[in-house]
Amino acid sequence: MKFSIVVHAHQPPDNYDSVFEEGLERSYGPFFNLLEAMPEVRISAHFSGSLLEWLERHQPAFVRQFRRLVDRGQVELVAAGMQEPVLALLPEHDRANQVLAHRAYLRRLFGADATVGWLTERVWTPEIAQDLAKAGIEAVALDEGHFIAAGLRLEDLTGPFTTEWLGHRLTLMPASDAMRFSIPWEPVPKVLRDIRRLARAGDHRIVAFTDDLEKFGMWPTTFEKVWKQNWMRQFLEGLLAMRNVEVVPLGEALAAEPPGPRVYLPDGSYPEMLHWSMTPRAQRELAATRKALERAHLWDRTAPLIRTGLYFQYLSKYPEANYFHKRMLDVSERVAKTHSPASVTRHLDPPPEAVRQLWRAQANCPYWHGWFGGTYLPLLRQQVFRSLLRAENALEAAGERRRLLRVFDLDADGTEEALVTSEQLVVSVAPADGGAVVELSDRARAVNLADTIARRLEVYHDADDPPYVPDRGRRGVFVDRFLAPGAPPGRRGDIEDLGDFSGLPYTMRAATRRGEAHIELKREAEAPGGRVRVEKTLTVSDDGGALRASYRLTGLEGTVAARFATEANFGICFPQHLSGRLDAGSKRLDLKRGGATRGIESCTLVLDDPKIAAHLTTSVPADLDARPLTTMSRSERGLEENQQALTCLLSWPVRLAPGETFEVSLQLTVGAPPRARRR
């Protein structure tokens, strides 16, 4: 029996240097040091392009060590999309090209090619077979669950299978779930007994173990067990000692096999990924169903027949991820027109800057959330926007004509949005979501100041005592709210929105006039005491770095007595160490604690990393409430509270009988921080 080890290593583009260094110290370094000391062990290894790029810049000695192992035939290279995308999320022309680029990069670094593929997050759709085959990939390993979902039984999964899409053939190898669940969690003797039992039975020609390399040292408790207690050395020594087990790379093992039986697999991923995509209620119902079946001793028999969840459902669960996914699709289409990789090309090494930045924006990490931070991590979301903005800048430098205003269904929700691109700003307005600005990007600094995420309840929150009230709509800039009349909200109290405006649809008209984009938004709805019309006009000059908002409120029915508020959520927390200030009137407020002040005509947010400032002025003095917006999300270390944004709420008391009006204008200017005064 052949036993194939396939390890996968990845860090997101622009992750903290400290995380890359931790991976090298606790996982990648110890693993390949051990491998170099045991030349009889031959494996397959996938390193994502983003991780290799960092290693090439910062740890060339490790790259040289890795090449030595490749040169002596001890490591077989495995390829995927260059920046570790979920291929199914990408336009067809980007799928094969990313894989081809990764193969070219591997050839340049290590002098060897890769024809075995790694499927990111094991997200499979049938047409992926064609994309991988076009990219020169001959085989890929998938979880056993993919095959069982197609109607096969566990005892059928003893070797490779053949699939195809429109005549493009691909070899599929089932990866052992039993090995993935036991390595390195079970004692070494038990794991070796299980492998020996499979070899003695004689049914399996190949057993493939595929898993994350970070599992060996970076996950909680694993460094002590795997390296200090020598779990890995004992395991590999035990494997080598088996007479009837040959440890060989996966591609080599498959090359010695005849073509396997034909199979067509439904879309899928590993079970946890699919379950995490479900709503909290559905996840709880599934957990209750499992417990009931386990009590009836039916779970083992019925589990393979239960399919729940879909990877693409993350785009419904997290509208913020859907937004930057659709922004990515738009940029991809424009990149294809400019640089012509609308079909598979083998001449993108190195790729043009717009292509390179687009691919970085396609890295999978912020597009989903499960046991790890994913969509909830500001660093990952901001990296997507940074790369998209740099790709757009590169397109313009390559000759693409910039359009000040585009009105189209950007996020594929059935309602048109307005996307404004001036010389300095990108402003995106979502009329279906409260007429809010959901992107406010500084093009020169490649920063989206409106990047944040709304508070939602997750399955791991206490259902009886949730950490917060979920938001009705997305967070953004110029979010319209009506609060209770009287004093501004207290610092210890929640901000309670009593109007029917935020997160709800506005009508929109957009046009360009004399070098300016004008976006007119309107909604009539309930507010405390009556009914009111809110008219909001957003204006951006073609050559300016300012966004102007003009409000006109008109009483329609009853007497509206409330505080009208407009809210700006500044996503300021993507640096590793938050540093900056909010100057409001005579007060200087701390970004982590916030604060309040009354009767201000302006306030300025200054960030030190990245160096950027937002200056907000108002025509009518306003009361300011600034507070951190935090979410509670799950990571491998447990529940973590993350500051997502600084919420700045400007409010004014209003009392409107039918026909009476209230007007206020604001200007938000984004750009370089003011220079510090010399003393």
C-alpha cells in the first residue's frame, strides 16, 4: 500500500509579519528540518503564492532549504491558485490563469513543475475539473465526503477516480477523513495501527493524508505535542518501519495507477465549511438532529446522506463579503479587457500590476467565516480593498478611461447602485441599504475608510444572552437614524434607532453635471411622532477629495419630535497596533474608548497607520457621540472581541409638523493627515 502525505501551508497576503514568523518558527521550519534529517520520507507540499512571496523576501534560507528537498526528490510540488483563491468564486478566465501563474512561480523558485493540485478549502464545483485541466493540473485530492455525496460508499474509496467536464479529464483522489481526524491528535501507536490495518486488509492501493501544515505547531497545544514531545518524528519513523507501506508523494503514487472509475461529484466542501455557511437557527437544528440520530444509533448510517450548506451562502450571510466579491468581479472584467487574459494564457509570469493586484484581492480568507476570523478580521477585508484600488490605479495608468459615475447593479441584488470614481476617491452608494455610503476609499493611499462589518448574531453566541442587538442594515457613512427626543444618547446606553430609514430602501437618481457626480436619495417613512420625508443629496467633484451630503427633512404626518442623526462608521482597526486620534471641538478623543461632545462644527479623525485623515464639517452645530463598534467572533483561540470601527454619530434635535423642514449640509474630506505643528 502506498501512503501519501500532502501538506498545505498558507498565510493571507499582507498578514502581519509576526504571524509569518510564528509559522516559520513553530510549524514550517520544524517540519522541513525534520524532513531534511529523514531523506527516506518523501511527501507532496503546497505553499501558497502569498506565503512564498513573503518567504522569498524575508527568509531566503528557508526557500533554499525547500529547493534542496525538491532537487533530491524528497518534496513533490503542489499547485493551486497563485494567491490561494476559492476557484469557484472567480470568473472563468482568472481560474486557470492563477494556477498557471503559481506553477510558473514554482518553476522559477524551485526549478520543478507541479501537476498535482491543491483545491483551496476543498470547495468543489464540477466545472472546476475543466479549469484545473486547462491549467495543466492532472490530479487533485478531495475529502471522502465529496465522493460519498455522489452515492459512493466508504469501502469504495480505495484508489483514484476519473472525472471530466466537457471532455477535460481530471484524476480525483479521496483523502482519508480518518487520517485527518487522528493526525496528530491520537497517540502515534494508534495511528500506526490504523495504517497497518489498512495495509493488511489489502483493499487500499493508496491512502492519502492531506491537511494544513499550520496544524503541526501553530494550532493551540500542537507545538508542545508535535515537536517538543516528538509526535511527528515518532510517526514518520513508524511509517518507514512498515514493510508493506511505501511512503511516496501523491503524484508519483497516482502515476503508477491505471485510470480510475468514472465519477461526477456534486458541489461541496468539508462538512464544517458547509455547516458554517448556514444561519444560526439552521446550525442549531442540524446539531439537534444529529444528537437525536446519535441517541437512536442512526447517525453513522445517515450522516453520509445528509447534505446541508453551500459555500456560496456566505455571500448572503455576510453582505460585506458579497460587496467586495462583486467589486472584484467588476475589476476582473475590466482587467481582462485591458490585459487580454480573457482566455487561458501561459504568458503571465510576472503578471502585469493590475493582474497581480486583482489576484491578491481574490485570496479566499475574508470571503467566509467559521472557526477562524475570516470575514470578521479587518486586516483581511482591508487587504481586498487595498488590492482592488491598486488594480484600478494600475488600469488607469495602462490607459483605461476613468468614469466619474457608473450606475449599475454592482452587488447583484436587483437594485442599481452608484459607483463614483474621482481623481482621489471611490464612493459607493447603496440605495437599497438606507442610501448609505458603503465604500469611501482614498485612491492614493488605497484605503477604504468605510470598511467595517455589521453586528450579527452567530451560532456560537449565547442565544439567551446575546452580546449585542444585531444591526438592521449594513454599517457605512451617512447612515440615517432617528433617536428619541431630548438629550443625546448617554455614553453608557445603546443607540436606539426609532426610525424606519437605516438599512431600508431609498429611491435614487444619479447624474453628472459640470464635473460633479450628484446622487439624490429619498425615502418617506415613520419616525417618532409621525411620518417624515428624508432627502439626501451626495456630491463628489471629479477632481476633489471631498464627499458632500445635503439633507432636507420634511414633516408629512403628525408631529415628528426626535433627534435626527447621521452616522459615519470609520473602519480604523486594520493595523496591528491602533494609533491615532479624533479631534472634536476642544476635545481630543481616544479611538479605543470614544467620547462625546456638544455643539461642534467640525471634527477630524487622524490615523497614524495608515497615515490618513478624515475631516467632517457641518453647517449646523451638532452633538457628537463617538464610540467603538465591536463584534464578538470566534477564532481557533475561542471567542474574541474585535473593534471594527469608530462610530461617529452627529445629531440634531428636530420638531417637524406637516410641511415644516430641517436642513443641514455636511462635508467629509479624506486625504493626508495635517502636519504636526512645530513647538
